[in-house]
Amino acid sequence: MYLGSKAIPLISALALGASALAAQAETDIKFALDWRYEGPAAGFLLAQDLGFFADEGLNVTIDTGTGSVNTIPRVASGLYDMGFGDLNSLVKFLDEDPAQPVTAVGMVYDKPTFAIVGRKSLGITEDPKSVEGKTLGAPPPDGAFAQWPIFQEVAGIDASTVTIESIGFPVREPMLANGDVDAVFGFAFSVILNLKAQGTPDEDIVNILMADHGLELYGNAILANETFAAENPEAVTGFLRAVIKGFAAAIEDPAAGAAAVVARDGTLDAAVEEERLQMAIDMNIATPWVAENGMGGIDAARLDASLEALSGPMSLSGEVTAADVFDSAFLPAAEDRMLP
């Protein structure tokens, strides 16, 4: 059917409209945090609030997690496209089933925050061996507890004298505050501030940071489902670039980072979350290596060494390589990864 010359402008307008819609199309990404909305998640949340994801053509949904170990199967199954989880537990996960389509694509906790936190009044000191003869509370999905087999070895702890009591995350700090356990496993910035909120005085809190006692591993990384990454490589790189900008913004203005967290959970205290964020920045994120090399990458030799260190205590087969665990192909250019 002939529409006549008057139809040409209409058709052209429709074509231009379709092109504009295509240009505005965003890639959806479902992202799972390792834990609840807390200060250290500020980099991800600011990337969303400040439009960094949108600038990359991404529509990102951020959900809370149930532990840095549990994030791994959530991403591998495709329930989430990307997530935030423990790199060392990923090694164990892939060793058990190398066919699982999940890999790390960007490092966040260059220095891991794995800790045993106890109380001086219960006999815990800064010496890791002070946990001998004690009862330690351990949430099964906790990333710090996942490192116990290797930490007891490198720190020379006689684990046969230690009682491990399986506990849930909600009762971890209350049980320690009440003296029901002598110490607990957890991320240092989470346990310490939660314990203070339970009324435990600063001078009674002991933080045994595993990285300061021979555990030379990496911590939490950004994970990606390999199928999603293969189909959307530019989206994964854009996600990493946006998140690094988000963490840079959090470093420049921790109060804004805390506000982004509290905006999603009004039960939180902004001052507490700002302190928690600053602890993570100082202790785990803005390390000397990151200051020199930028956020997101890894030192290949260090990762190889960590795989070797994990092999015995975790009873690994030795088949998993650094390339299986971390894929640097999606990292933005180095100049886009520098922190303030």
C-alpha cells in the first residue's frame, strides 16, 4: 500500500525514535552484597545514587546477602549476575566443582578483614594462641570462619584444645557480650562495632586480625557469572568502573557513604556506619598496594602464593589455578582505577 510522500517524515521520525530508545537501553544487572547494608557497602550504593551505573548504561539492582561464602553459589547458579564474596571460599568452591560458571573480576578487600574478636576479660589477648582452651562462636557461612583451617596452622594454634560452637549471625555479638563464648569469627569492622553497640567497652575488645598473623590472602572480591560476563563484557567493565568511582566518592566523603547506607536501612546509626566504613577503607581497601596500582586488580604472584597456602589446610586437589579464580580481562584501564 502506497502511503504517499507525506508518510516519509513520519517513518523517519519513528526510525529516529527507535534509534534513540536503543541508545538509551540499559543492561540489567542483579547484584548481591555479601551482607546487610552496612558502611563498607557504601561504594556500591554511591555508584547507584550518584549515577555512575547509569552513566555506564547499567540498571543495577543491589540486594543484601547472607554471608560472603553464600554469595558464591548465588552467582554461580545465575540467581545473581554479579556479587560480592570471599575469594578464598571461591577457590574451595571451584576445587569441588571446576565446571561452576563463576569467577572473580575485581578485588575490593586487598587486605582481608577476617578476624577472631574476643574479650580481654574472658582471657583473649592479641596473641592468636590465647584462643587455645577457649570456646569460639562461628557462623557457618562466615568468611572468617572459612579461613580457620589455614589460620590455625599459620598461627601455630593447637586447634584440638579449641571448642567451636556453631551460632547464627544475629546472636554472634550478643553471645560474646554475655560471655556465652570467649571469642567469635567475623569481619573485624562488623563484629567490633556491633559488640560496642551491645555495651562492651572498647578496652575489653580484642581484635585478632588474621592478616596480621601470617594469613597472607586476599579478601572479598566482585564476582561474575561467567555466562553473563561472556555475553556482556562491556557491562562488567562498566560495573567495575562505576564501583571504583563509588568507593573513591566514599573515601572523599565517608559521611555521604554512611548516609547512602542509612537511606536503605533506617534502623542504622549514621555515625556508627561512617566509623565502620572508615575502618574498612583504612584496614582493607586503600592499602599501600592499591595506592600504587589502583583498585580492582591483584598481584599475580601473591595470588599464586595464596593458592599454595590454601591447598593443604583446605585439602584442595591442586587443579584450580589463579586464572580460574580471577579474570583480569574485565578491569578498566589503570588510570580509571586510582583512588584519591
